[in-house]
Amino acid sequence: MERRTIGATALDVGAIGLGCMPMSWAYSRSEQRGDRSLRTVHAALDAGVSLLDTADMYGPFTNELLVGRVLKERRADVFVSTKCGLLVGDGGERRHVVANGRPGYVRRACDASLRRLQTDVIDLYQLHRADPEVPVEETWGAMAELVSAGKVRALGLCAVGARSARRGATGVGRDGYEGTIRQLERIQQVFPVAAVQAELSVWSQEALVRLLPWCVARGVGFLAAMPLGNGFLTGTLTPGGGFEPDDPRARHPRFTAEMMAANQPLVAGLRRVAARHGAEVTPAQVALAWVLGRGRHVVPVPGAKRERWAVENAGAAGLRLTAADLAEIAALPAPRGSWD
């Protein structure tokens, strides 16, 4: 697989990463453990993926434990990214999540992640959310101390803000990342930002307005979260149902039967592009190739629960879209439905 670099320190990763969250968080509690998830991660690594993205809150904690089982066997093959700064309510209640950016907590969280991951260093440590009660510079300073201590190689920030700008909108291109950019400007003065993780996909392009250009201008890597639109752009979801009760898409305005039907032209367009590249090429691979085409500093991190999807996603690294392909994708209708 093609290799790409993250940040000015040139951290080397495969062009496509693997989001491990779906194995134990958000989509199904049934995926919290088991050999199937391990096989998925190993299949991705065998296909050239190296970046595994997790967080202490996923599970909570079970996702890092899963990745730790892989790291124990294949540490040299993995670039591990995890996150701190969010706490899940008692009993793992998913809807009760609070930020904690206190320096003491950040230090304890890092040590706990290292134990669960069964490693002595985290390649990329990301601040999941800034704590409104703690100056972000203080949180970032504590994270920088972890780099000095040799526990972390580089630091990243998960961007927030675009979804609120999309509320009620039907188009793309609006910039809801102003607050994130202000945070980035502040913490960059404390310690270099190696990467920013934010949503970017064919049906969610807000990051292209200012956030991605900010990263490019400063040599900051960009990890594209949800590059498959929470699964919609794969073309494998049945409009109007099939989600488990604890799957957030079951309550998501863009995943109602009406909106999923209204957005089918997006999937149809990706299918047409895929067909021009051969019967084995999928809409998901086209969607990932489009994200890869936003620049060599961009690394899409699609989530996957099954081996076949992880391997299919990795295969997108070898797909090269033509000018005609890109023009057709650019001409697709704007997505319908509010985002949250």
C-alpha cells in the first residue's frame, strides 16, 4: 500500500487507516469482544493498513484492550492512535459523555491507555474534546509533557463544530470549524500539532473550506473520519431500517427512510464511477479514493467490523480516479437532511 506522512515529523503510515470504534462502540454492543474483531484488524494489517485508530472512551476501554491484543503480537506493523479527554457515564451509558481536560487526568489517562494497549509508547495521542472548564493550553501542555517523557510520539486534535453548522442545512461547503481553528492556533503555540482528525467524505465536505487548508499550510496531517458517511456511501445499507436499537443511526435524521431514499442518487453516482473501473470496484472504494485525492497529507480512517470490509477499504489505495470521475462526483446532488 502507498505510504503517507503525518505532520512535520513525517510519521509514516499506510494511505488508508482502520477505525476500530465500530468493533466496540456506537454501532453494536455485540461487537465488544471476540475473535472476529481480531481477525478484522489482522486482515487490515495484512492488506497494508498500519494506522489503527481507537480511544479510551470506546467501550469504554474495551476497544483499547482489543487493539492491545494485536499490538502484543504485531507492534512493529502498527501505528497506534488513541484519544483522551472524554469520560463515559456510569455503566457505560453512551449518551452521557463529559469532557475532562485537567492535566492530572490526562497523565493518568495516558498511563491507563498504555497498559491497555500493551505498549510503551503511543504513536499519536489525540485530544478527543477540549474541556470548556480548562484552558485548552493547559490540557495541551500536559499532553506535551507526555511526549517529553517518551510515552507519546506526537499529538493530534479531533476537530468539532461542523455538525452544528449543518443542522438544518441541505448543502455542503459551509464552514463550521471556526472554533476548532481558534483552538489549533492557541495550542500550536504550546507544542506542534501533528494531525487533525475531522469528518470528510463525499457527502460531508465542510473541512475543505478552511480546516484542511489550515493543515496544509502548516504541514499538519489530516485524518479523515467517517469517509464512508457512516456506511451510507458503501451502498450496502437498506433504506429505512435494519439498525440495532443502540445504533445512533436509528435516531439520525439523515438515516430516516425518507432521507436515505432521497440521497440514493449519491450512491448511484459512486456506482457509475466504480463500474468504469471494473466489476470488482465498489462505491466504497470510489468514496475512499475521492478522499485520498484531497491531498497526500490526507489519510482516510474508515471504520470496519468485518474482514471483507477492512480488506475492501484497503484496496481503495490502489484506485486512481480520472478527471471524468472527479467531475461526475463533483456534479452529484448535495446531500439531503440535517446531520444531527
